Amino acid sequence: MEPARGWIYDVAAMAPSALKRVKRLLRFQVVRAAIWAIQRIPIRFAQRIGRAFGSLAFRVAGGERRKMLTSLGKAFPERTEAERQALALACLRHFGAMAFEMICVEQLAPHLEEWVEWPQADQDALHAALAEGKGVVFVTGHLGNWELLGWRMAQGIPFYAVGKAPPDERLAELVAKLRADGKIQSIWRGDPTAARKLLGALKQNAVLCLLIDQDTSVQNLFVPFFGQPAATPRSAADLALRSGAPAMVGTILKQPSGRYLLRTYRLPLPASGDREADALALTAAFTHELEQAIRQAPEQWVWMHQRWKTRPQ
């Protein structure tokens, strides 16, 4: 009886992980089927459906709504509760539309220059930075439609996007393929070869894009964000300072016309001789530029993220 009992216990121990795998598989199949269906909808109609999903999420996702209102209260204490509620609703509607835009991005691909305006002076600044031959450390945030920013910039320029891979390998491959269709190459944090790929991208004289506007489990520095210290990834500053690559910030905001405006700025590299102080100053400068863009269109930033979760000791 003992061997049988041991076998039963072994199966019971395996059941949770097997169930988890099945759930992930089912979730992936649902996502893939949804993408297949949405891609066949005209993009304007898909955007409207996305906004409707955002409105629904505002009503049913109470936990996310509360997170948003808490974040908005910290960033905009002078606004009334009703104003913050309206902003949270507008935010979810925006990101609903954005998600459907990216699913239908192949419809945008032939008309990227029409959908995303990128001033010639900003393009010239990027090309001037690349002409130095050290690559570009490029910072942006979860603002507007950051995936479309990559699609627009990657046309004719080697472009790498750094991020955290989804926990499901199949979803990670799906995201990587979507980006590859826009000529964006993915570098996943946690990949054992990530450090080599980061340096390789700069040696290739490519644009290396990092998003630093979230409180994540990486090496951070505390810099001001909406007047409060926020744990901010330091990797972009460290890469720029160590490599000497030009540092740039980019933002992309949806305009009243429904099109996007992409802006790119170069920032001076601090050179005090104190590497830690310089990393702090550059991280603060990156964050300041992102904050200014968020203030222009606060409904286009991810307020559901707990940006001030980690507190300085």
C-alpha cells in the first residue's frame, strides 16, 4: 500500500503545476484567437471597440480603478475626486484603443508617416547622434502608444527594445514577432545573454530603447516624479555614461486628430567625475522629460501602475 500511496501523493503534488500549464495554454489560445478576429476589423472600428472595453474595465475592475485613483491623487492633489475619476476613465479608454491599434498595426504599417508625425528637426537630431558611431541610449515610457513609437523609428534605423518577457513563452514569442514585424528587435531582461546584447546593439550603432517609468525589481535610483521620490531604473543612465553613447528621450502622444506626435530630444551627459552622482542626474533628467510629456496628456499614461510603491529608506 505504501508505494501506491506515494504514487498518489506524487500525482497530487504535480497537479497544481500541470493545471497551471493548462491554464496558460488556454489563455494563450484565447489571446491568439482574439487577435486573429480583431485583425480582420477595420482599424477605426477596432479603436472604438477598444475604447468601449476601456469603459467596461473602469466599471468592473474595481481594484485597478482604485490603484489609478490613488496614483492620480498623489500626482494631482489639487484636482477634485470627480476630475480624477474622469481622468481614470479616459485613461482606460485610451489604452483600450491602443491595444486594438497594435493588434491591427499591419493596417497602419503602409501609412506610418501619416499616422505618426515626427518633426524633421527631431529626426535630424537622432541621425546626428547616430553619426557619432556609438549608438544611442534612448529612453521612453508607457505613454501614448510606445509600441508605435518603435515601429515609426525603426524604419531605416537599427532599433532594439529592452523589456521584461511575459511569463508565458508563447506570449513572449507573440510579442517578439509583433515587434519584429515592425523591424524592432527584442532584448528580454533576465536573458543570460542580455548584457552582451545591450552592448552589441550600441556597437552596432543602433538605437537601444529602454522604458524607465515603472517601479520594477531592478537596480533603481530615487528621483523626483510628480514631486515625490520614485524608484527609477538606472540602467539607461549607466549604459550611456559607461559607453559614451548619446542619451535621448522620446515621447509619443495622441493628438485630437487621432494621429500621434513623436518627439525626440537629446540630453547632455553629466560629466562631474562622480559616476554615481552623474547617474542620478541623468536618470532625473530622463524622468523630468517624461513627466513633462505626461502632464500634457495625463490620460495617456499608465496610472494603474503603483509608481511610488517602493519608498526610500
